[in-house]
Amino acid sequence: MHEFTRLSVICAAISLGLCGQALAHAHLTASVPADKATVAIAPTEIDLRFSEELELKFSGISIVGPGKAAVKVGDARLLDEGKTLTLPVTEKLDAGRYTVEWHVLSTDGHKTKGALDFVVKP
């Protein structure tokens, strides 16, 4: 019985360690514009809020508009203690669907990526 208890404690410790690693990734928690949003006024910046602090040097955002045209953007920067990645949009966005693709590196070294879409109303 004593050996079984020790083995159970070791298994529990390993499981907790693995859970902590899985939770350390920077997950997108909010965005402006929101995913699948339809907006009446074209955004002049994109804001992505993450669950973890980011490394700006290894994080980025790109925007593709109607006809798969790349949208001109400025330099990304971090706000909110390094958890919000913001990107100025330097060209006027016409009506249509836009895809925002992002990739980030959290300060603990984990990479994540994703995409969201929004529509600018005519």
C-alpha cells in the first residue's frame, strides 16, 4: 500500500507539471474588432489581447483584404503590461471581408498563432 501511495503522488506531480506547461501558452482572449464582427466604421488599428505577456520581436499581425490583397500596416507595439498586441492600419479599409492572421511568442517561450475575420459594411 505504501508503494501505491508514493506512485500516486509521483503521477499527480507529473500531471500538475504538464498542466502548468499547457496553460503557459499565450491564448487570444479578446480582439478589436471581434472575430466575425461586422463594423460600420473601418478600424484604424487592430488590438489583440492575450492571456500571457508577449515578446514583441517574435510576434506579429498581418491583414488580408478583399481579393487577398495585403493591407498596409504600421509597426506593432505592446500595451497592457505586454499582453495586448496592437497594430495601426495605415490605409483606409474599403467595404469587404478582412482576415487578421497573428503569431505570438509568450515570454516563457511558447508560440501560438491564429486568425480572425471581420467585415466592413459598405
